[in-house]
Amino acid sequence: MKLRVQRADPAGNITLFVLDPVPKGDRAGISTCLMSRLSAEQVGFVCPPCQGGDGRLEMMAGEFCGNATRAFGMLTAQKRGITQGRLLIETSGCPHPVQVSVDLKAGSAQAQMPLPRGMGRTEVDGRLGTLVDLGGIAHFVVEDVPPSRSFFERAEPLFRDIPDLDAYGVIFLNPAEHTMTPLVKVPATNTLVWEGSCGSGSLAAALAQSQDAPDGPFVRSYTQPAGVISVTVIRRDGEEVFASIGGPVILDPPVEVQL
């Protein structure tokens, strides 16, 4: 089998876009193979729009990924000859198209993000953190804890009672330096990855930090192992009403891969 594949680098969260049609039942195996051969963290499949959007992206396990969505928005803009503007992108893990703003000259893209389905403070090993359920993906944000797989494993039971999760992670946040290290698991592909950057994890960090913030915009930039992601959360009457992530995106030319 030959597949056309395009590599994207949204702030270090290396993503592969499969440009040819692939049946859903084959995607997990193909994703595992491609990630191993091309040194990527995740795979998305380009599909025909079905909700009136400008393009549709379905991730390898049906999850939502903010970084992949904004990178795919840039890819879609390139195909349409749009150098600057807004597109509506359909994506797995989200019931409606999301708005992506792209600037090809600046090499950046910003994606609207889902608002939390649920959020609350809880403890793991006596360390207080915030569990953020974004619908399809959830993160436990913990501050000033050294990143480790062992802590992830101790936190993992937190996610068992959250319905319809396609992926989940622990976000190790250093609030003084605005740095974070994301460790994310996708059960359907049995992958646990130290991600170069994580869009939903960045949003979870900003949501956790803004719980007691006043109304208006809450803006943070989080430096991660391979890049920086900027997050905006807007609060009104004590509730989150809008969220987005943004940052640089690099797109490589498509290549043909023989599997």
C-alpha cells in the first residue's frame, strides 16, 4: 500500500496527515506504523467534509487535537490559496466545525478550542491538581511535580470514570516559569507519548490557572519541550465562554510512503 503523507510541526507536536482515504478499521495499525517510521507523535486522516466545513480531519483514535486542527487549517488554507483568513474545520472529537485563523506569511495558526465539560480540583499522592474534562480528551494538571511515568500511572485511575474518552494526559506545570511537560495516552493505539507540545493540555493548564481569575481575557504562553503555545480563555460572569490556542506551524511537502 502506498499513501501520501504530509508532516506538520505545530509548535513541536509532530503530526502526520494522511492525504489518501483509509478505512477507519485500518487507521490504528497504519498510525502505529507511520509514527514509528517517520518519528511522529500522532496521525490524522484527511476526509471529505460532511458538516459544511472547509475541510475535515479525523484523528487516529477519533480524538480531538487542537494542534492538529490548527495545522490542518493551515494545510487547508494552502490548498485553497488563502494566505490569511479564517476557515471552518471539521474535526473528530468535536460535534461542530471549529474556527481556525491562519497567517501563512507569519507561519502561524490559531484554533478555537472546546470549553470544558467538567473541571474540579482533586489529589494524587497528596498533590493537589485540577482534572479538566474537555469531552473526548481530559487532562490532570499538577503544579511543581517532576515529570514521570510513575506519577502518570498513579494519576491514571482519575480518568476511568470519565465517559467517552479517546485520550487523556497529565500536564506537569511549572507556574513560576510558565513551562509545562505533557504526557498523553491514546488507548486505542496503545501509545503513551511525551509530547513536544500539547494544545489541549495547554488549554487545560490555562483553565486550571484561571479558575479564580476575574472576568475578561486570561492569556498565557506555555513553553514546552519543543515549542511555545499561546492560550486565551475569556470568562464572563465567572464562566468560560471562549477559548483558543495559537502558535507557529511548519508544513513539509507531501511524501509517498510504501507500507
